[in-house]
Amino acid sequence: MIFDPILDLFRGKAVTIPPLDGAFRPNMVLDEAQVQRDVAAPDNLCAAGGRILFSSGPDLHQMNATSSTILANFEASISAIALAQDGLLALALDNGRLFVGDNEITLPDEMRCLTALCFGQDNMLYACNGSSAHKPSDWVMDLMAANALGSIWQIDLARGKIGALATGLAFPHGLMLTADGRSLLVAESWKHRLLRVPLDGTKPIPVLEKLPGYPARLSPARDGGAWLSLFAPRNRLVEFVLQEPAYLADMLQSVPRPYWIAPSLSSGTSFLEPLQCGGIKTMGIHKPWSPSRSYGLAARLDSACRPVTSFHSRANGNRHGVTSVVEIGTSLLVGAKGGDVILDVDLSALVA
């Protein structure tokens, strides 16, 4: 309601988050899935033209059914990858550099946080720029600052022209071309929603809001819908801290970053991490429904961007921090960056 901000001064304000229910009902699919590859911080899974690529830090890997090969090594971590059907590769680094094929693309100064890439028609490349204030690996700092400094860019590879399609976004972290080729589906992480960004430059339109986590990469599904990865869960304590500027500023100044009250790709590795009461182990048991800073979650959306089903690694699991997924035949490859593993989910054995 329009008067809620005023009424909250008298009645108090509750911090609520969307429940894991309906299509997001918890399960153990990711915890029970077959391991395709054990690798440090796998990210940017993509497939085209019979090739499967992913990144691990500064290394670019190509994967097959039995092994993976390092194709290249760069001076910084790889932050985004796109692979065209004809084999053309676009690759962005954490230091702001962008390569397409054998060429480096000169970018505007504000375009130094490339978090996702995808190829379009007519030699077009589309890019998510997460923030003009931070690099991709500093995403948690951007969240703590409550920034909305992200943008979507169109790069004409034939003419060398670069232009912005949308600005003022809260850390866009994933994108894919829609089936009609007229717009982009974009994941806006800090606002927990998906947007449709028209290629004609008109205003972005929200198509899915109030997600239970922070959305990341998108990839096409065989049914004409999409696969969405959510790299961390929403948490009432985190969202409460984000509304307390004095406490937040003190935490950022005095507490080491790994121990901030903030979302994480993984958790439970140090006794110094923030812990909510429900997450305390009792008699050696970590309750799967307990509040957690990390979680594993991938969701399938239909052609209207409505959630249909989802796959989980719950609070007591360790296959967390899902940043990319790609469907290949009857398998869904899931990159759990926080769990240091690529999973193979057999879709034929699951009922949507």
C-alpha cells in the first residue's frame, strides 16, 4: 500500500521473504545427483555446437562424458562465457577485459563488471554489466551497498558499436535471448526478479518477481522455457541488516568479509561465520530447513516464465552456490560453484 512506509513508523515493520513452496518446494535432487566432475569453483557452464565449456577460476575447460581439458588460462578469473552455434567464443574476465574469438573488445569505462554474455542474431553480442562500482568477484560488496548501478549492453561485432539497452539495474547476473528474438530475459539479482528487456531500447518489464533467492545465469530449456540458477538464498537476518545502515557500516568496517552477515556461495566451514539459532547442530544433526547463508537451487521456468519445478541442495547439504545450469539431452548439468562440483541430474528419471 502507498501508506505503508508511514504506517510502519507506528506499527513496526516486518522483514518477510517468499517461502520455499509450490514449484520451489524443497527436495534433495541436487544432494542425490550424480557427480559429473569434481573441480574448484565451476562456473559459466554453456553448450553449443556439440561442445560443453565451463570456467574454474582463470581456467577455461572443455568437458566431455569422461573428462575435461583446460583450453586456456588467463591472468584473471573468468566472469562470463558465451558460445555460439558456429563455435565463436566470447569470454569476459574479472578485471574487465572482453574477448570475442581472437580479438579483444574495447569497452566503455563503466562496463567493467561483465557477469553474463549471450549471442544474438546479426553478429550481436549482449552483455550484463553487474555494477559500475565493483568487479564481479566483489558482488557481496555491491549488495551491501544496495547499489543499482548495473546495465545491459548490445555489442555489434560487425560494426564495432556498443550501446546500452537498460541502465539502473540492481546487479544483472544472467541473460538469454527470448524465443521471438525481440527481447532479452534478464536476472536482476538484488531485486530478486527477472526482467524482459526489449531490444528496441524501451523500458524493461518485470516478468517474475519475489524469488526466494538471488537469481544468476539463465539457459534455454527444451520445452521453450528456461533454466534459472539461484546462487544464494534470501534470509531474513540478511535483509534486516540491509535495513540498518549504522550496523551495516560498522560490520563492513570491523568484520572480515568472509564473516559478514551476507549471502554466500558456501557456508559452515568456520566457527567464525554468523550463525542463526535454527542453524545450530543439535545432537550432531544440521536441520535441512534451518536458515542458511548458502543453498543450492536451480529452477525450470515455462515459456511464460512461470516456475514449474526446482532442484535443491538444502541447508544441511554441500552442493551450494549454483551459478549456472545447462540442459543437454535428458541431463541437466549443474555447476555448484560453492560446492566445487558439476552435477548431472537425470531429467528422464524426474517427474515435473
